[in-house]
Amino acid sequence: GQGYAPTDPHWEFALPCTLPSGEEGECAMPISPCPSDRHKHAFDGEENKHVSGMWNLTASGSIPVAMQSHSLNGQLNAFQTERENIGWRNRSCALLDLDHMLNVIVSGLDELKLLESTYVIFTSDNGYHLGEHKLPFGKGLPYETDVRLPMYIRSPLNLPRWSNRTLPHPTTHLDIVATVVEI
């Protein structure tokens, strides 16, 4: 509904590619959110800042049997590599949308004089890989790029603050449910 079309650099369907048969054809590789019109071209012409030591490389060490079928034997091809760039650009643009949205919410709470008595909790479902370990897209494997996620909690001023703190232990969102319910 935002005017995306095959000529738009954010289009993710009917992309020209080489099919497994070796013939030229069309492929779909939807790997990213569609950014708003406000930011959709903010990263045009830029390329994915690849994760050093992981981009298009096979995982080192033992790979669990259940994951072995997910590893590609060869390198990502030119089509997949360009899709990673498109996905990175779209995700970066969508992040600008998120930043704008969070600013609207926090500013609104402040204008209503509710910010200092409100918990603001931000998190994500999980990470996403964009070519790491030769995987062209996805987020369901136990790699750092897939499992690390942000969680930010802004509490009212009368509570202790631990700014810029990263906790090293594994957790799940289930671990915070009781706290949120109590709040």
C-alpha cells in the first residue's frame, strides 16, 4: 500500500536471479520490513556492514546435527549477496521509523506529565542473520546474530538505575513476565 513496485529498490518479489537449474528467472527473497515513505530511501546506495569473521563463512567448530542441513556448502551468490544489501538497507530504514515512533511515544508521555511515573519497556523477538555463516536470511538458529536481542527498561525516577548495563547470562522473555505482571 506504499507504492512499492518492481522498480523500487525495496521490492523483494519477482527479483531477477539465476534459478537452481541455471536458467535466468525470478526469485522472491523477502527478508526485511518495509520502511515508511518517510525513511525508505535513507540508505540508498549503501551496503551491508558485514559482521566480521561471520559473513559468508561456514561456522567453525562442531555444528550440531540438527543444524548441518542449514549450512550452505558454497558461498552466497551475487543475487543472495545483493538481497542481503537490500535487506540491510530496508532494516536500517525501518530502524529510523522505530526511532521516530519511540520519540513520539516518549515525548507524548512527557507532555502528558506521565513519563516520570511510567515504565517504558522495549525489546525485540530475536536477532536476524544477513549472510552470516553462508545463510542468506533467517533468525531461528542458535548463532549470536540470531539469539542476541535488546531489552531496555526505563523505570520511574524513584527506582534504582543501572545505565548501560549488559547482562551476560542467557534468559528468555518468560523470565520477566512475573516482574511486568507485578508492576
